[in-house]
Amino acid sequence: MPPYSSAEWPARSLLGKLPDQDRRELLTLGVETRFEAGDVLLSEGAHDRHVLLLLSGFAKVTARVENGEASLLAVRVGGDTVGEMAAMDGAPRSATVTACGPMRARVLQPGVLRALLMRRPEVGMTLTGIVADRLRWANRRRLDFRGYPVKVRLARLLVELATTYGHPVGGGVVLGCRLTQPELAALTGAAETTVHKGLRELREEGLLETGYGTTVIRDLPHLRRIADLAPGD
């Protein structure tokens, strides 16, 4: 196995947060597998209970709404886990996870995960904290829908993606995941045309640059102010 370090993954992901010894043991467990763009990693409603530890790449988490359409709930990147809720409570999968490009992951059966959590409680504490963060994220999205105009909601989402999954480049921060305008609209609870207008305004203000498959935040402090976020939020 290659000598991975925490720098390989976002600081807020499971692999980015764990101490070296815990991370090394986790990376020895399960079986490594590969996925290509469009492959379904997990299916909503399925009764399987394995966990996927993402090593590289980018996936989208979706669920069906009342009209049968798929709604984008979240993104996950290398360093994250997906499927841990079913492994913990045995309930059917609550969402579908789909690869957005080439991905590598380790497949952990629930018994393997439980044994690890018994041996290394720090892993369990870290994973519990990440699940709590995800619930807070979902709650913030619902509150944002009611309390802020679309441009502010969009700025808040971009700040969160930049601080969670981004990496610095000369003069800015590159988002660590690629989202289309319809997907940004889904995550902000806005119409696609309104998101298009908001992105155009942010570009004209020199706060971000968008290109094919890339988004660069050029002035994160200013974007935070538009997002009504304090520096530490």
C-alpha cells in the first residue's frame, strides 16, 4: 500500500481528520475497487450494508422526491465515507451515490467496520462528528432557503464547498468538486436561471472564475461577507 498522508484528502474528511495510526489501519481494511463516471456506488432503497471509503474522485448523493425526480442532496469526495448509516442501523439506503468520474474506494463490510470501531474508538468518535456535521449542513440548507435571497445562498454554498473540499492555487481556491448550474440550483433551492444570474454577478465582481469543470474562488473573504458569514464560520 502506498504511504498515504492526511494531506492526500480534505482536512474535514474522515481520512483527513484521523491520526496517522488510525488512518493507516483503516486503509488496510476491505477490498479496493474502482468506479467510472456514471457507476452507481449505492442505490436508494437497497438493503445492502457495506460502507465505501472513498480514496479518490467525486460522487453525488441524490434521492427521489414526490414527483419521482432525483434531487441532489450533497457531494462526497476522496477521504469521505458513504453508506455508514445503513451499516449502523440496518435500514434501507436513504440515497443513491453516483460516481462523477473515475473513482477508487475500499469496500468495508459492516462487521469489519464495527470491529475497527471497537479497537479504535477515535475512529468512531471522528465518524460520529462527521455525521453530525452533515446533519448540521442539511439543517443550514433548510434555514438558508427561508432566510436568505438566492445570491446569498449561492455564496454560502460556494464558501462551504471551498473550505471543505477546496485547495489553494495562485490567487484563489479551486473547488474540489465540479457542479453544474442545475446542481447548484438544487443545492440552493433556487431556479436555474436565478443561479445563472447570481454566478454572473459574482464573476463580474471578480469573486470567482468558472471554466469547463472548474470553479476558482478569487476573493474568499469578500465572498464570505456576501454570504453573511463571519471569518470563522
